Amino acid sequence: MRDHIRTFIAIKIHPNEKVLDLLQYLKKQFPADKINWVDTENFHLTLRFLGNTTREQLYELVDRLEEVVSRKKKCKLSLKGTGYFKSKNQPRVLFVKIQAEEVLELLVQEIEKEVVSCSFEAEQKAYKPHLTLGRIKHVQNTNRFFSLLDEMPSDIYQEIKVDGIILFQSILKTTGPEYRPIKTFALQ
């Protein structure tokens, strides 16, 4: 193992037909725009992005996550509605919104405490659970983009039973990121 690997903590999402149909619909709406669509094999809900992680941090984090997760119950989340993040009025990320039970929010808070205790920087942004569909480089008609997304129905696309979380390694490649599970932690 190198001195550092890129890591994150997440819940794996296996999309159903409704989510796959939504993805195809959105791809058809923006065929000429520069959007890097996420490979459905890589769909996940990030609980905490860690970035560069040393071997020592990795071992300590695994121990701490085992302790935290052993006290948490399985929960549910819903993929409901679509949204986008923007910067300087330019869309940057296209996503499906995620509604989760309070158990998941508490788990994220506890993970954050343990991550910080393993010498990672504290997260500065508020946690906004979402399933990224595409990362936007450029949209030709931003008004059309915003109005289409703002008018999308707030349908439930999928309900998911969460029975565990995964510590992943993220390997950046020219063909796109590769996510390798390091350790899976089962919820009770």
C-alpha cells in the first residue's frame, strides 16, 4: 500500500428500474451538454468523504467504525425527487434526493466524531444526502436545465433497506473512478 489511499464511507445503492429510467430520461434531455454521468455500478450514498488516508488512520478508523455500527439498527431510505447543486448560478451536480430515517442522520453524526478523532479535518459543509447521477462540466442552456429540474415530480423512485455501510477505496482512472470495498460493517 502507498503512503496514502483515497477513501470514503458510503452505502451501496443498487438502482431499480425506476431509477435507471430516470437516468435515461435525463440523459436524453441533455444530450449535447457536458455531463459526466455516474456509472450505475458506482451508485452510492456517501456518508463521509475522507480523502487521503494513511495506513494508521485506516486501521484506527476500521476499529472505531466497528464499534459505532455495532450499536446501530438497520434503517430505510427513499430516493425521492431530483435536485442539483450549483455554484455561481451554474449547475455542478445532478442528483436524486434522499430521505432517510433519523437513525441514518445520527449515524452520520457519530461517524463524523470518529473520523475527526482519527486526525481527519472536520467536515465544514452541512450533510445533504443525495445520489449523484452526473457531474456537470457545462450546460448550454442553464434556464432550460433549471426549469426542467425544478418542474420534475417529487416521486419516490426507490425505497432501500440499509443493512450496512462500506469503507471504500477510490481509485481515480482516466476511464472514471473505481471504488473498491475495504471493509463492510453490518448494522444490527
